[in-house]
Amino acid sequence: MPLEAEQNPSAPAAEADTIAAVDLGSNSFHMIVASQDNGQLKVLDRLREPVRLAAGLTPEHRLSEEARARALACLERFGQRLREFPSGAVRAVGTNTLRRANRDGAFLEQASQALGHPIEIISGVEEARLIYQGVSHSVAAEPGRRLVMDIGGGSTELIVGEGFLPLYMESLYMGCVSMSQRFFPDGEITKEGMRRAVLAAQLEFRPVRARIRSLSWQSETGASGTIKAIREIVINEGWSEQGITYQALKRLRKALLAAGHVDRLNLKGLSDERRPVLVGGFAILFAAFEVLKMKRMNVSTGALREGLMLDLLGRMRHEDIREAAIAAMAQRYQVDTEHAQRVEQLALAFFEQVRSCWGLNEQWQQWLHWAACLHEVGLIIAHSQYHKHGAYLIQHSDMAGFSLGEQARLASLVRGHRRKLNKELWKSQPPQMLYITLLLRLAVLLQRGRSDRLPADLALDCAPEGISMRFPAGWLEAHPLTRAGLEEEQDYLAAVGLRLDFA
């Protein structure tokens, strides 16, 4: 099953006047609502609730009942604001904690129902890409490269980019909630706990230090809760006039240690909501300044949710980053693009003949297109079982714009384009998935000769339980290899309850 709660592909059917993004973070849930006119976004509403999902994650990677209740109550409130939004005008994503809660599919279903819109789980690298997109569109353009850092509740993202283009992206499994729980239990702030927390964060940064520093950025920008909170503190306390400096962080560390407990923190600009997790986030930022030799970090108003809004707007305007990801993967793994295009053209011709009968919309057409483009990606490993190799590559690669569930769906299509079909797997899929898999299988089978020599008047008839193909008189007799392949295909499809007739 995909990690998302929804079964049907989510994509904006038409450009909406008002759109929304929901970020189900490890510390807080955020929602932003904006109107758009000619590609320009105007924020209409912002909501934030400190759900602290990461604090409710058990050692078995399940959410506690208390955390589930807090999350669902918050999403119910968000859902009231979004109830009238059309399908595709809202994009909601879960990040680190929901990535880790990989055995709690029931919660995702409940969460999607509470929100009234599907929820996607995104990878750490995709989270980093969206953060950079939100930041780069929210700050003034300046020459040279920029280092962007975002400390969330359960993960920390680092991105080096230039202009609107990210050049390097990294997601590290440490955040303000997890670090606070690990090194400052019960809110106690000790010198030894601070030393160990900073050292642990430094060890996390060290494997990526050389690569990041080799990119030689000219400016540093922070985003989201922890960094915004620290900026407010150091400016309000008079420790910095602009942004965050290393000297200001050293003064903040002294103040944290002097307080000795989060309940005794009396810092100007510190909110009660941020107080319990400030010290864990501080340890990460302090370590980053030391390891990466930062000088001054300015803070952006934009981050993940703004990046989500821009990404959603791009999809509505048919500027989908996922198309670029498909093309890049095909190029990286040396896919025979001419053959892939022949397979795609035939599969889409079949699609047009059966779309009404099988209830296939444009989004299913898009999935068929992507699967045809990448169906031979596994050949880079070996011809034997290449459909399985391809599915693995798709499932486990970083594909810009795709959620983890979307990658799982695409992997299933590529895995199922030849040979046996896993009956149990396909039981959990919507019928449209099996239908477009069938169309892809037939296109691959008929293009086995890797040429365009196919009858122009090949016709398809469909029913819920299968498909009938009509070839020109004498064509199958002249192509015995194709006939044998179709006969074998009949047996494969029968195993999953589909019928194939041909004459």
C-alpha cells in the first residue's frame, strides 16, 4: 500500500482561485491559505498549532493515543476552513514523524478524513527541496549561492542553492523535539547535557560538512520555528542587531545554562509554546555554526508550506516538477527513450479507446505516461527481472515532486508491466491501477519487436472484468510470436481476475 491515505491520484483538475497548503510537522501543524492571480499569491489565512507529534512516537514507531488525539483534533479544525475547497486545491504533507510512523496507516486514513483532503508523506530530500523553494521565493534575490537551514521537530534540512535552483539537499534525523527529549529530559538544562547534545549534533553534521563547504555559499538563511524563535530572542535581548551570529548564540547558551530548567527561562521574545523544545533546537543550530563555520544567519518568512503552495500552483499551470524528475531518471539510467515513446504512444492510444468504459481520467493518463517512460529503467542493472529492478530504483530514489506514496504507486506500475502479477498486492489497489497496468502490459507486449510495425486499425472493447482486442484479418497468423505472447498474457491476467480476448 502507498503511504498516503488516498487511493486515487491527487492532482489539481483546474486552476483554483484559492489554494491551501498544510504541513504536518513533527512539532507543529501549519496551514496557509492564499488567493492567486496570474501566478501571484496573496496570503489570506495562517493557522498554527503545537501538536508535538514527535513527542508521541513510541519506540515501535507508532503514535500514542494522546498524540493521535491532538493531531486529529487539530486537523478537524483545519478541515473546517478547507471543507469547501475543491479536490486538488489543497496539498497536505507529513514530514519526519509521519515518515517514521510507517506502521500506522490507520492514522493516515483518519487524518485525511478529518482534514477532508488526502495527506501525502514526503521524503526528507523532497522536504528540503520544498523548503528551498519557499525560502528562495521569500527573500530578496542576491548574487552567489545561499545556504538554507531548517530545524524542524524531528529533522533538520540543509540546502545549498543558487537563485531558485537547489544544488545540494540533505535531511538529517535530528530535530528540536527529539534532541530535547534525548538530552534534556524533564526540562533540565545541565552543562553536561548541553555538551552531549552539541556533540551529537556535530557528529550528525560531520559526514556532510566537506560536501557542503565545498559549494562555497555567500549567504546563510534560516527558516521555520526554532531559527525564527532564536532570532527573536537574540534581537530582543540586544545580543544581535540583525540576524543570528555566533557571538549571540554563545550568549544564549550562557543564559540557557544559567536558567537550569525550561520552566525558568525568562528570555525576551520566547513564547510559551516554543519554551519546551528551544534548548534541543538551539544545540543543533549552535553545532551547525561551529561545524559549518557560519558567520551570520538571516531568517526567511517562507519555508515548507510556501514551497508547497508554489509547487501546487505549478501543477495547476502544467509546470509539474515531476515531469522533470521522470526525464532526469530516464537519462540517468540510460533508458531507450525512442522505444519508451513508442510504448507510451500505443498505451495512450489504448487509453483513449477504453477511458469512458473504465472511468479513467486525466490523472490516470498521467500515471500511464510516467510508467511507460520508465518501464525499462531496471535494464541498467540486468535484463533478468528488470521490472523488479526498475520498481526498486523508483521506490528508493529521490524523485523531485513525488511523495513516497506516489513513488510506491509508480513502482507498482513498473513492477507489474510484465510477468506474473501479485494477486494480494493488486487487491489493495483501486481498479484503475489494474486497468492502466493492463494497458501498459499490452503496449509493451505488442512493441516487443521495438518497431512501429503494428496494424493501424487495432481496436479494443472493454468491460469491468477485462478487454477484447480485434486485429485485422490474418495479422495474428502472420505474427505467431505476438499470438504466443497474448496467450501467455491471458494466463497472467486470469490470476488477478481479468479476462483478455483477442481475435
